[in-house]
Amino acid sequence: MMSWQTLRQLKGKSVQCYTQEFRKRALILGVYLDSPETPLNYIGGIYSYLRHTILMFNPTSIDEVSIQATHLEARGKNVNPEVGGSSKLTASKNKEKRTQKWKERKKNTV
């Protein structure tokens, strides 16, 4: 039996895919998308990092929630390291700099 409790955004799936699956499940279960509980059920199934941010906006409709979630997801994928985000590339560059400094110090002490 299908229910809301088992519907979650799976690892690696986009918000868009989750939204399509959510709408299909609502149709199968005969749930109205306009009901006040529906946005909360939707929010309960998305990734926690999106869930906490979306709840701050106090959304009232499934469309509003899915749009915000899509924007947040896209924003998270396009973080620029120079603007304050972190990335593996930046960490790798920092490690290279530390290694290079260490080699220079070792060379100067010999």
C-alpha cells in the first residue's frame, strides 16, 4: 500500500523528479494538492538541508514549495568558492600550497 510516509527524495534525485513522483502519488491516493497538509507532506520528504530553509519561508502551496526547493537546489550546485562557498578544488589547492611551503622550509634548513 502506498502512503506519504514512504515517499522521500532519494539520494541523487532532483527536486523536479521528487515533485513529479509526489504529484503522481497524490493522484493515486486521491489527495487534493490544495489541502493545507499537502505542502507539509511534500516538505517532509525532501532533503533536510532544503527542508529547514523552506520552512523559514512559511509556504502555503505545493507550487510555492517546489519552486523554492528547485531554486535552493540549483543555488547549492552553483556555489562559487571565491564568494564564500567551499569546494574540494579549494581544499586541494590549499593542501598544495602547504606542501610547497613545507618543502621550501625543509630546503632552506638543509
